[in-house]
Amino acid sequence: MIDKDTLIFGSFAKKAGNNGCIMFNQAFKHYNINAIYKSFSINNIEKAIDAARILNFKGFAVTMPFKKEALKYMDVLTDTVSQIGALNTVINNNGVLIGWNTDYTAAQIFLLKLKNKKHLYILGDGGYAAAVKQAAKTLNISYDIINRFNWNKIETIKNSVIYNCTPVENIKIDKSNNYIDCSITTDTGKYLSQLQAAYQFQIYTNNLFNYEEIINTFSKRS
């Protein structure tokens, strides 16, 4: 039951989705946490963050295209966020907003699982791409950035890893490549979404639960 002590979490995006609501509310119920999660469509991230402060949100996610701009409205940034130049997660610690990046953590874990760490091509130059770039640096994986200025290069890439950090779908690539797509409509995108959300949940709950256990709760239904 929602009451005066219910913690408020949410997400801010240009176009709100429903996946976060399903995953987090299911997890809150599973762990018997008095909290709710709601996604919001916004046009102004500064005003959205001001509203989150006023309403005393415990934490919230920030998605495209606000991951870089949101940095300006934080009180504290983790070292990783400072290195990346983008955030996707915010925790409210008694009025102090702290910026985190769980896209980076998810990308790092995913890249670690690759048996052969071939050369990496990162598609895009937004906040998500910046997180993947930092993950590659941490793992000493060589990479190149593909953006709108050299997009045609995709057709020439072979025997590499291609990580799509854009909303572009149905990209034609050579079958010799290992393709990672962040789109929620793909298998890799769905897993990456759950993985980063599990780390968000850990941050929101002060690391009370294991991330693999949290992912399992996301798919459960009452």
C-alpha cells in the first residue's frame, strides 16, 4: 500500500517507456520495499530534476537525450561519471544529488564476457556511446567511433565487435562480426537494459541485493 513513507523513484526521457516501471515495481514488490517507480516524458531536464528535488525523489534514471546535459544539475559526480561525461542514474542522498552511470557497468560486464576481445567499433557519439567507450578503455580494448560523419564505414568492417549505441535499427553488417545492439527490441539490448537496471536497483537500495538475483526478479510476475 502506498503511504506517506513510500519512496519515489522514476525516470526522465524524451519519450517515456514502460520497461523500467515493470522491472522496478516488480523488484520492489519481490523484496517487500515500500517504493514506487514511474517513468516521465519530459522536454526540459533542468525542470525535471528541480521537480525531483522538490518532491524528494529517492532516485531516478536519465535517458537519451539528456545524459550529458544532466551533469550540470548534480551536486556530486562519481569519478566514473566525470571520466565519461554522461550519467544515467541519480541518487538523492538527503538532498544531495549524486550522478552515477550504470550503462558503463553493464557494458563492462558484457564486454568482459566476450571470448575474443577483438577490435571494437562503437556506433554513436551520445551519452551511451561515451559509457561504452570508457568501458573499453578500462578493459584495454581498442576501439573506433562510427558516427554520422563516417557511417558508411560500417559496410567494410569484418571480424570485429560492433556495439550499436544508437536508436538506428536494421543496420546491415558483415556476418563475421559480433554484433551488440542496445535496442530494447533485441536480445542483447534487453539483457543490457536489465543489467544496468539491476545495478541501478543496487544503488537505490544501498547494495542490499546481488545483481543476478535482481535480474531474475525483473522477469517474475505475480
